[in-house]
Amino acid sequence: MNPDGMSYLDLGDSFFQRDWAHAVNAWWSPLYPWLVGNVVGILKPSMKWEFPLVHAVNFGIFLVALLAFRYLLYTLLVHSRESAIGLGNALPDWALVLLGYSIFWWIALEVQSLYSVGPDPLVVACFCLVMAMLLRLEAGARLMQFVLIGAVLGTSYWVKTVMFPLGLVVLAVAYLWR
């Protein structure tokens, strides 16, 4: 367990016990500790099983990130086939899939470290969803698509604060794209 993971566990306990004075602070984003705190609080594992349970929650979050990446990759493949100048003209689909999953696994295992406890896999999931939604805007923008992009960006802000300025950039790109 890394030091940040211990802080997330303490914050999660504060969220579950509704100790708002300790749960809400200016340093840690609230969604990940709230999620971990609720799982640990509901299942009430012994001290021996608390860390493995948190790692199981992280693995579940990683699976969500993998599904979000799969959705992004599928959207990218469809977009490259439909666009006049796309990646599909340069590489076949199997090569793009192989390259995409290689990059995803490299990010998951080396860049953000799947083994450490933290919200980074949730950030990856939100980012992949937003990028896929931006690619789908080109097919035809509807108000509901912008609402969903805003909802995912808002959720990603609750996951990690750095997503706030990145979210503003994404909203600007979405507006200028359509």
C-alpha cells in the first residue's frame, strides 16, 4: 500500500462515517475515496483483508478503464474508416488494434502503475470516454452528446482535479469542432 493509498482509505472511512470535516478537503478529489470508503464500509473486511479488497476495487476500476478504452478504439476504427483521410488508410485494423492495446497496457502497467492505489485508472476511463464522444461528434452533433460530454468531464473532475483545466480545453475543442 502506497502512502497516497493510505490517505484515500482514511478519506474513504471519513466519507462512509459521514465525517464531513475530515472527508472534504482541498487536496484530494472526493469520488475515488468515496467509492473505496463505501465498498470497505459496506463489506467490513478484517484488517487482514482490507488492502486486498481495495486492490480488488482497483482491479474493477481497471476493467472499467479497459472497457472505456475498447469503446474509444472501436470509435477510432469506425471514424478512420469513414473519414477520407484517416488512420485506416495507413494501417490495417488489426495493426491499429495491436498498437492501441500495446499502448494501453504500457500506460496501465508502467505509466500509472496498476499496482498502486489511486484514482488514475478512473481518470483513464473518463478520458477515453470523452475522446470517443468527441470523435462521435463529427458524425452529427446533438445537444444530448454535449450534455454527456459535460457529465463525463464533471465526473472526471470529481475523480482528479487536474481534469478541470483539461475539461475546459475539451469543451473548447468540442465547441470549435461543431
